[in-house]
Amino acid sequence: MNTISRRQFLKLASGIGLGIAIAPLKLEAASTSTLDQVWQQANQTPLLFDVTEYGTLSVADYPQPKLRSDVYNIDSDWNESPAALALAAESCIPLTWFAADLHRESVEQKLDSISESLHELIGCPGAAQKIMSNVRNNCGDSDCPEVIQEWLGNLNDGEFESVVQDIESWLAAEPNWNYECDYFDDWADGQRAALNFFRNLEFDSISGINIEIIEGEHPDSTYYAAELTMDPEEANAIAESEAIPLRFRRVL
């Protein structure tokens, strides 16, 4: 394995649990001798992958996500300003869905607050209804992401504080595992982490270990995974012989 491949392998592996005595950012500037030492250390505690009977790979003992905050990689400053919140919603589709519900509730509350007084002032149900319709239209379509992002970006202080509290509660709750899973972060769980590790790896760095990247088994398939297409014991023998710091274990 060449120096570039080792450097890339260690950077990716350190992000999913491989313990090395150097910060990932410092790997870029590490000398060949330092890299050799880190590589030797990594081989003492290699990265472990679980392998199902179908060959699907997951990073072993990877933390299991429980809350939305575990599965969505939202910028940490999302709650500092309306503009940052709008950008966060743009980057996370399920957050936009939730914000759309908040927008819809806000529109209904606004209409409820003016409805009774409007009827009293105008006295003509038809005219009042027309004004209400115009107010609703001016609020925008809650199903339009652009409308939601604009709304979030223009919240006043009181509205912003309320929306932030609602979103914090949303992030602290369990996601809808079936409905939201397609939008989870690339490293949200062990299977995704394994997929993205091998997807970004130069395969010449693990020459002889047969890995296949599955990007959907068929049209509309939601199965994305890295698969080991050889016997785990054979793969482990190659990894040990070639001093590649990864191992595989069978799981039921």
C-alpha cells in the first residue's frame, strides 16, 4: 500500500472508531516514518466490521442512533439567527417538513386572530372572507420549501425564539425511522458508516479484499450498502498478511 493510500485509509478509519495517536488533520502533513508508526499502531487494534449472511457490512459496535440529533448533521449555529435557521432547513429536508407544519400553524393562528374582529368591523361575510383569503395567499404555500426558508429567515425575535424551542424538541425526539431514514446523515449508523468508508476508499489500499458497493439493488430500491463478497475468514487472512488494519466478523 502506498503512502497516499495509507493516509487516506487512516483519515477515514479514524472517523469511525479506529484509535490512532495522531489527529486526523495532522495526517496530511505527517512524514512517511510517522505514517509507518501510526500504521503499525493501527494494526494492533484494527477496525472491525460485522458481516451478515448476505455480506452486508456495518462498523462493529457503532453507536446506534436514537434521536433526530443523532442522524442529522445540522450546523451547530442553526439556532443563532433566522438566516442560519433557514440555511439549516435548506440542508435537511425533514427539518423543512417540520418547519412547514410550524408555518401552517402560524398561518392558522394569524387567521384566527383576525377573523372575528374582521367580521365585526366589515359586517359583510363575503368581503371578510375575501380579505381572509388574500391574507392566506400572502402568507405563502406551506408545502413550498422556498416559502418555508423565506419565512424562517424573516422571523422576528419572538417568533424565532418560539420556533427554535419547537425545533429543539423535534431534534430531541425519535425520528420516524421508516419515513425519514432516506435523509439520515451518511455516517448516522454502522451500515451507512461502512458504506461511506469503503465508498471513499481507494480499493488498491485493500487489494485482495473483495468489497462491492451497492447503490440500490433495483430502480427505487432503498438498499445501499458495502458488501463483502468473499469469506470473512479469507478476508481476515489477507488483511493480516498484508498488514491492513481491518477485520471482519460474522453476525447472525
